Amino acid sequence: MKSPKNRKPLFERLKTGLEEAILHARGEITLKTTTLEMPDRPPDGRADELTKLRLESGMSQAVFAQVLNVSTKTVQSWEQGSRKPSQAALRLIQVFQQNPSVVLQTVGMSGGNGDTASAKRTGAVRKSGRPCAAFPSHMGGYQSMETHGLQSGPQLTGRVVPSRIVTNKSGRRRDEQVGQE
């Protein structure tokens, strides 16, 4: 990143800032200050509560893990109670509980019209139009996402090809089909 030609060197800016802080602490000058109230810690995520949230959202462990940007193994260990989510993960889970559509839209999935019921659908569609999951139809096969008010995605019929999430050497995740179609 280039700095403007008239900008002072870093050392001089740091020195000036520290001198101003000392003068402010002595009460010799007044600096603009902002006081913020610290938010409460996110609620603890018990294993049974996390499982219930995921199931009510209609997501598999793999899809839920993608939404939270963690591995499927991590979600499994949370649900089994062998590990606890980090504070950052708990905050994201709290936001997901209160407004799932915001999280789904942020991670590139469409959750419908923004209400909680739409987030409970399993057939969220990525912005690319590629489905993340499908709705089992009581008539057999799978229904399209449009049937459930989601973005247009391909019509899913027949059997579902199992897939798994694979992480490559650079850390990017992708779905990989397992078995024959």
C-alpha cells in the first residue's frame, strides 16, 4: 500500500500519538473519546441445543458446518459434547438462532423471504444457483427450490448422489460426489 508523499514517517506519527496521549492523561489537552458498552458474552451452546437448532433448520451436519465455516468433524464433536464452540462460533450461532436468513445470505445461500420458517427449509440455494440440499417430496423424488419460494435452482428428481466436503491444500472447501450417479 502506497503512502501519500506528504505523510509523516511512521515513527513520527507514533511519537506524536504517544505524546498526545500523555498530555491527555495529565489533563492538559482534550481528545475525542468514545465510550462503548461491552456486549454480553454469547450464550453457552449445549450439545443438545446445537443439535436441535441444526435439525430444526433442516440442515445436515455438513451443510451446517459450511454455514458456520467449520469442519463437519467440529460440528460432530460439538453435538457429541466432546468439544465446545469458541466464543466467535457461539456468537455466530446466536445470530443464526435470532435471524437465520441474515447468516444464510451472508454466506451466499438464499434462505427465502427472511422469516424463521424459510430458514428451516433444507433446500437453500447458493447465489450461483447450485443447490445445497433438496426437499424430500412425499410423492417420491425431490421437488424444485421454486416450489418452496427459494431462488430458482435445477429440478431435482430421482435419487440423491451422496457427497462429502473436501478441503484442498489451499484450504478451500468443495463438495465432492461419492459413488456413482
